[in-house]
Amino acid sequence: MNKFLLFIKTMPFVFLTIVFSFLYLFSFAVQYIDINKNLKEICKIMFKYDDLYKPPLNYFDFYFLSTLSLVFLRETLNIKK
């Protein structure tokens, strides 16, 4: 325990980098699971039909869908047309 506290005291930015890297990877995994779970609804909102993509998504399609913020705002706020 003393070595861990000494590590935090002597190198706080390295410790924060490690913590935020794990948080980033965790949020990336949660977002990937959420997009695959709600893929039909997302495709209905974006493309007007729901059979364009099928889960599990490959990483390029996931990145493409995750960069479109309008879909996430509609899904998050449950905005209906």
C-alpha cells in the first residue's frame, strides 16, 4: 500500500493517465454494447430502414455510427419524430 501511495505522490500525472485510460476503454466498451443492443432503432432514425447493419458491428461501422451525434442525442433523450 505504501508503494502505491508513493507512486501517486511522486508521479500523479502518470497515475491520472492510467486511470483515465481505463475509464476511456470502459466507456468505449459500454457504448459498443449499447449501440449493438439498439442497432435497429438507430438505423431507423438515421437511414429510415432497420436492416442496413447487423450486430455485432465491426469496428469501422461502430466508429462511423458513434461519430454521428444526432443519433445519440435522439436515443438519449428519446426524441420522437
